[in-house]
Amino acid sequence: MPYRLRQNPPAHHTITPVWGFMVPVKLIMTPVEKIKAIDRDESIRCSAKLMRDHRISSLLVMKGQDVVGIVTDTDLARRALAEELDPDRATVERIMSAPVLQIPPEATLLDANDLMAKEGVRHLGVHKDGKMIGLVSVRDVVNFLTKYPRS
């Protein structure tokens, strides 16, 4: 589901260029080549170990070369642990979030922030010409804005 760019930001957002919100997501996204992934048929335990070992909070879920979803630490807690699934028998596909919401690379950090807040997600796939080129997370936005000069 593609995201439409904001045509005319609301008046209360007019100060955002000072705070860096008008920066395009392509400048802070993690390129798809650097994102860790897991096959949809792998166990939940395998996904948890990958996240722990790489100190990350999400993995792209793959079916062959195609991204079919994303599994996050929240999915592990709410859909696996809380449901008492067997971590060695239940697959990542069973608990993943799908599809990965999309945003174009030219969208601003404000657009990304608004979409994540509206949809209640922490990750967005950055798509160009129908292909995922990266991933942007709430953490990416917060880290960028924390380092952005404010004067």
C-alpha cells in the first residue's frame, strides 16, 4: 500500500524545516543490502537469536527473493510469547507483520513519522519503482533528529 506525499502540510508544521523533519527518508534509511533477513519457514527461536546476536529489533521476512513481511521484537513478545507458541516449531511466518508498509524515498521524515503514528508501526519499507530499497524506523528518525542542529 503506497503512501501519498503530503501536498500542503498543516500550518502547525511550518517550523519543521528548522528541526529537520523536511529531510527525505532516503537520507536516513538503512539500505536493503544492510538489512538482516530470515526465511519465512525458519523458527521463531532462530529469529530471536538473530536479533539478539546482531543487536537489532527486526528482520525482513523472505520467501525466496521476495520480502513478504517483517518480524519484530514486539511480534515475538505479543504473538509468540504471549500465545505460548513453541519457539522451535512455530515459524516466523506465523507471527510476522505483513505487508511491510511502504513509503517513497522522497517522502519527508514528517511523512514517515505521521504514517508510523497513524498505522501504529515502527518500520516502513522505502520503495522505488515497486522495489524495496531500504527500511526506515522510528529509531532512525529519533537518532537523526537528536543529532540535527537546532539553531
